[in-house]
Amino acid sequence: MSVTPLVRLRGVEKTFASGVQALAGLDLDVNEGEFLSLLGPSGCGKSTALRILAGLGEPNAGSVEWRDGEKPEIGFVFQEPTLMPWANVAKNVFLPLRLKGVSWRDAAPKIEEALAGVGLSGFGGAFPRELSGGMRMRVSIARALVTRPPLLLMDEPFAALDEITRFKLNDDLLALAAQLRTTVVFVTHSIFESVYLSSRIAVFAARPGRVTDVIDIDAPQPRHAAFRHSPEFSDCARRASAALDAAVEGRAA
């Protein structure tokens, strides 16, 4: 039985005032409960597509069709943690709840739960300057998830981190998404990261961006470090690499 996607992009086009065409004829489905990675080279419109999904930008043409006609609450994690430097960790995580009119007293248990979920219990009183890059990104993820949004959008959040930290955050993100039953759309230009995290990968062509291939990753969840060394992982990475090469070169995979 077919399931209606959480959101559909149909024929989406985006050209900026500078004349740069970021997206052309973008068709994309996001299914409830999936982990969907948008994989493509830098500058191919992945982040633009994510911002359109978030409502942070409008397409010049095409449509964004939400199931039941209503956009759900969305969490967004940017490439940089974008934390308020004058506020401690707890106050940074509190921000989305404060904007919804939730009192500090009522928010406190939710903040503690969100910080525990990203492994930062006991760090509520710390300030961003006192944290490592990986810890600041954990705070950003906690802030995005403190309202338990059904849809989480992530724009290359781990690109600037070292490999060890990145691998650990990959594992923690998968555990959080499963625990909260959150749909995730994740932008990356890393083939290996997309294979490890995803249930599906949408491969983007070079600018103007559009989806040229969709790859299903059928490996079971939860995933562990051993998956990265498995024949199944290597096969999926080869398929993704071939699809990405074809997309960049403008040919069929």
C-alpha cells in the first residue's frame, strides 16, 4: 500500500537575485520516519532545497506540498552551531521553548532531557566558549530537538569536525532519531556519511540542482561501527559514488 509522503517538492526552481540558478526542476519526496540524505557536490543547491523545506526561502516556481496541507513543526541544525555566546548552554536550548511562550520552570525538565539525549548532562551552566566544537554542535542539536519536532533538517552539521567526533555524532544522531521517531533530512557531500546514516540517498546534480538518482540503503538499524567495514557498506558506497559521478558529469548512472 502506498503511503503519502510527509512533503513533496515538485518542479521546484530557485534563482537568486544575482542571477545564479540554484535549483531547476527539483522533484523530491520526504517520507515519514526516514533518514534522507541529500548528497551532492558543494554549490549544487542542497542547502537551498533544505531552506525551502524549512520555509526560510521561497521557490520561484514549483510547489512544496505538505501532507494534509499543513507544515509540521521543524527543527533546523545549521552548518555552524550558531549559539548565543552570552547565554549558557541551558539558556541556548531554552530558546525555541521561550519563543513558544513556555516558562523557564516548565521548560527546565525538557531542557535537561534534551541535553541528556546528546550526552551533555551537567553542562547546562557552561558557556559556548568553554566547549569543544563537537560539544557546541551537540548543544545545537539539543536546541533543535527540545520541542520534539517531527521533522529535523540538518545542513552539513558535522563537516568541520574531526573524524572521530564525526563518527560519534553520527551514532548519537541515529539513536536520537530512532528514539524520538523523527524524520531527518540531512545535507552532506560525504558519500560515506550518507551511506552510514541514511535509509535513502537523493543524489543531486551539479548546479542547477535536481535529483538524478535515489539510492535505497537497506542495511538494518541500529547501525554500528562494524557496518563501515562490511561488504554491504562498500557496495552501497560504490553505488552512491557511481551515481554522484554520473550526476556531476551529466550522464546516466
